[in-house]
Amino acid sequence: MVTEDGRLVEVRLPAWDERVAASAERAAAGAGAAGNDPGVSPAARSSAGTGSDGAGWAAQLEAYFRGERRDWAPDEVDLEALEVPAFHRDVYRALLHVRAGATVSYGGLAVMAGRPQAARAVGTAMARNPIAIVVPCHRVVRFDGRLGHYGFGDGWKAWLLRLEAAGGWKPVG
């Protein structure tokens, strides 16, 4: 949650269970695959360790909010571990190719996922995204370029896009 003066005071992580732990461990093990990604700093890569307490996710998210990590590579996130329909996984996989600071329309994402007539279904997939920020649904906008809605509050979407454009959250003072 972000306060009115722009301070980040809370980030809610997905429920931590064995499936998420296994997915995070695979993501951490695959961090070497992202090792050549200029959008992922050495500090963010070195903090990708995980544990059953979610510390790895927390470290990765902290790196994102500091601007040290820009996004997650498609091979870092085990979408198969998510209990979502196959179509949603296809959409999430396509969305992982949209880089930080960029946006895509719901229709454009439907095309990227191989279902050009499924823009509304893409909206449903975004609304049910269990790992927002990692699968960056805030980068999906309406066909006319307006931001549209965001599950955690419409202000979050604009704030996250500004964060990415600025290269990370900077504390005041």
C-alpha cells in the first residue's frame, strides 16, 4: 500500500504454500538465465535465494522497488505451478515479455498470447493474476491508451508505471 505522500508501507505477497515455494526455488535456480539481462542488477540476482518463509520473493520485490530489478524473465517464473486455467498461463507468459516501462493493450496481449479475439478474456486473466508485479498486469492498458482499472486500486497502476519509468522508488529525505 502507498500512503498519500507516496511512501510504500505494505506489499502483500501471494499466499505461501508448497507450490509457491517450489516455484520460487525454481525461479531462484533459473536466476542465472536472467544473469545476462541488463534489467536485472547483480544485487538483485544475488538476493534471489528463497526459503519456505518467502524471503526470496521479498528480496526480489524489494530489489524491484529499489529499481535494481526491472522485471522477471519468462523462464524465471513457473506458471505451471499456478492454479489457473491454461489460457491465463498463456497470457501471463506473453505478458512477461512486456518490458518494464512499456505497456500493451488487452487486445495486443491477446494477440501475443495467440488468441487475437480474446481481449475480454485477457482482462479476466489480469483480474485473477495471483502474482501481480511479478506478472506485471499493471502494464496492460485499454485500447485507447487509458490505464483502466487495477485490482489493488487504480492509483497503484499509475504509481507502478511511474516507478518503472523512474527506475525505482526513491525514499523522500
